[in-house]
Amino acid sequence: MHLRTGSQASLLLLVHSVEKVAGVDWTQCFADIQANANATNNLDGLLDGNGYPVSNIADATAISYSLCTSSCGDGRDFQWPVFSQDFSSWLLPYLALISQLPFGAQYRLDNLMSALLTVGSPVLAGYSLFVTLLNSRWINRRFRQLAVAYPNSCFAVAIVSSLQQVPLNVDSDCFASLVVHPENDCWWKYLSQLMDYTHTWSIASATSIAWVIIAYILSIANSPSDAFTSAQADGGATGSMWLWLIPIVVGWLLLSPKCDSKRLQRAYDHADQHTRTGMADASIGIPPASGPTQRALTITAQEDDVISPDALLTPPVFNYSRSLRWAYIAETIFQVFKAASEKAQKCIPVNNDPYRWVSEPGDMAIHPDNRCGTPDQIRAYCAQPAQPSHWAPGVITRMAVASCASLALQWGTVGGAFVVEWFTPTTGMGCRSLSYLIYGVVSTLIWMMLLTSSILAHYSIAYDRKSLRARVAEAFSHCLRMIGKLLAIANSIWVILTCILQYSDFYDTCFCNSSMISRGQAAAYITIIETTTQAAAAKVAWICALIMACTSAFVFIVLVGLLLDTVSA
């Protein structure tokens, strides 16, 4: 049967297309190259495991990049059954685990943004978690320093510690009455009870975490015995890259942040019905007025009231934007309680008459009569010697500790994946290792930009916002915040796309397998047969990377657990 010229061309094009879809059979290509070299006695491009030319065909275990492209082509072997199995086994469990992160924003788009920020920057996610924990630990220690356990101080520290997920503000004129006036005791107790709920372990969260751990164990079970082959599947490497997600989810479950915006607002509105201002004339028994027109402690704000709109979003990953402001407000609240506590220790009542201090035998509590007075007397009773600094005590240290912990978590896990790919023959920077490096570097850059944005925002609000310095700081803050969030979206897409490309063998090409990026075209080569020396080196690197990733994740969880017992008041 004879085919027309057009039919022959179509058939050749179809065969060529099938070859491209079927990809490169590296073993067969290497065998063909050896047969051709044996027939022509031309050993150009045949190399040993270290990339040096060989004088004997039997010693060849690798080929040069130029020989690879000319003899093997650059096809990719995409196999849907293999891809779907790898995707469902290694990546899908981590994507499912994202659903166990704490959200609670008023709008779904904000919840989505919190997930993208977490995936796009593990450093930022770890920082927000750790600084929240350190802030709770710090404010609890501050209240333990009170000279006398002033009424409601235990409720106050629990409430303030729980309100790190909302924009917090204090009205100095009204807050003294909220602290001192005995008829406001029910407000503190009621709000504390309403906020005493937890977002903690459930069957769904435990199952998701167990699924991820089992998938990671299975992905590395056979890797030490065949590290070279495992680089093609990349289950162990991608598992290490995503391993940071387990400590983040576990940490938030342990810390149980109060981030349900609607529930917090309802709790505050119900408790606010029990507030009272100072008495107009306590000595003649005039009852206190009903709720004040201006709230002493507010947990909501409009966008015009804050520099960074992220401060309005309750998902705890946004705590980076509220941490400095929250620390300042928490210190202000503590100073009010401290002033009242010191006066009570000296047996000075609110009306400033030391001869009218009321006490009952055997009762160490402060009698309500000692806490009554006019609004002016109450404000004077809680007056502070000096205005608290906008930079709360130890805030820079807590930020530094949280930064170190989050950086160690990310680079221990993502760095572990990078090490696996770097030391897999051919050693050096290839497409896979570069993908991990880009993800880690961009994640760190996002954290730096958003953290700097929060510092500039706090600086601008701490001073005169009309000044040139404040306006410049505010402008830079907005710019860094927007760029950082755009990068977080892009980095989230990138890390998922990287896994998809690896599972689909998109990187299984001459360019990617030759470590062209670090070696250059002249020195790049593709390892076809792994030597004993290469296998031993790859195994050592794999074990070190595994230890690095697992240790960083485990230590982070242990640190959270150890510091958690100092959070309760």
C-alpha cells in the first residue's frame, strides 16, 4: 500500500508527537549511545559519575548535556495514573490539612487570604503563632507582679490575652471606672465567661494530622535504599517542604485563639450591658448611671481607625499586624491595674481618705466601699506617673524570638527538601532544588515586608500622623503590605504548581537533570547510572535532610507546648 506525501507527513508528525508525550526512556537512550560509541569508537560526551570523560565505554555512567539534547531529545513522560497517585498521596493530605487552620473572619475572601498567607509564607504563619504565644505569656507575667490581686485582675488578663485577634483600644477617661467601680465586676466576669471557649482538637483535625504524618512516613520509607529513583517521584522532598504545616496547625490547636469575629462581637455586646460609670456622688448613695455612652474597652474598629486594614481581620495569621498595638494597649491596661493595686496595698480608698479604709477581719479581699468615688476621684486613683511608651516592654525581644523560631521552622523543612534535591545525582542546582529555594526565599521576603509594614504602621500611629515622618512611614507601610500579600498569593500558587510539575515529570528533562543552573552548559551532565559512591553520598544527604526537617518541626511543637503552661493566669 502506498501513502500519499501528505499522509506520510501526517504520520511522521503523529509519531513525533507520540514520542514527545511518551517522553524519554533514559536507560534505552543511554544504551543506544553506548552502542553508537562502540560502533564508531567515538566516546565524546560519555562521562563518569564525576562528569569527567572516560576512555572505556564500560566506565561511562553519565552523558554530557549536549549529547543528551542531541541523542535523547527533551521529551517528558507524563503518565496520568502515576501523577494522580502521587498527587493524592503526597500533596492532597497537606491541602486538606489547611482546612484545620483557624479562620473566623467576617468574610470568606478574608479567610481565603489568611490561607494564602499561611501557605505563601510559612515564616509569617510561624511568627504570628509564636508572637501570640509570647505575648500571652508576657501579659500573664506582668499581672502576676501586682502588689495586691486587685479585683477582676484575673479576668482582665484572660480577656486581654484572648483579644489578640481583634483591634483593641482603650478610652483612658472611662477605663479607670471599668477597673475600679465595684458594679463593673459583673462585666469582667461575664465577658470572661462568654470568651471561655476553645477551638481545639476534634476528630477531623486529628484525622487530618494523622493522614499527613502517615503519608510522610510512607513517602520516605523506601527513599534511603533508592534515593536516586525517589528523586523522580519526589514524595520525600515535597513532603519535607510541606512539613512545616503540621507544627502550625498543632500550635494553633494548642493555643486555641479566639478568632470568631461574630461570636466575639456578640459576647462583647452582651457583657457591655453590665457596665457602669463612676458615681456622681457616692457618699449620698446616688445609683450609678446605666452604660456609658463611650466604651472604655473596644474590640472593633473602622478601617479609618487603623493604619493597616489587616488589623481588622480576625484570623490569627494577621496577628503580625496587631502585635505592637496590642502590646501597647495591654501595657496600658496593666498600668491602670498596677496603680489601683499599689493604692490598695497602702490602704488608700478611692475617695483618698486613709481613715475610711473598710476591712473585715479574716477577709483579704478589697471591700467594695473602698472602690467607690466620683469620676474625678476614680481617674486620679488610677493615674499613672507617666504615659506608657508606645513600644511595650520587651516587645522587640519577643519579636526577635518569634522570628528566630519561625525561620528555623521554615528553613528546617523547606531547607531539608532543598538538600535532598541538591545532593541527588547530578548534584547541584537543578529545576527541583531551585523551585524549593525560590519558595523559601520568597516566603522569607514576604515575612520581612509584612513585618516591616506593621512596624511602620505602629510608628506612624504612635506619633503625630500629620507629620511628614508619619505620613512617609504610613505610605511605605501600605506599599509593603500590598506587595507582600501579592507575593504571598503568587508563592502559594508556585508551591502547588511546583509539586504538580514534579509529579507530572515536567522536570524530567536534560536541562533539569543536568543541574545546568549551577554547573553551566559546559560542565552540566546527566547521571544515568548511580555509582556506589554517589548512592552513599545521596543516602547521607537524605538522612541529614530528614533529621533537619523532622527536628525543626518537632522542636517547634515542643517549644509551643512548654511555653503554653505559662499562659494561664
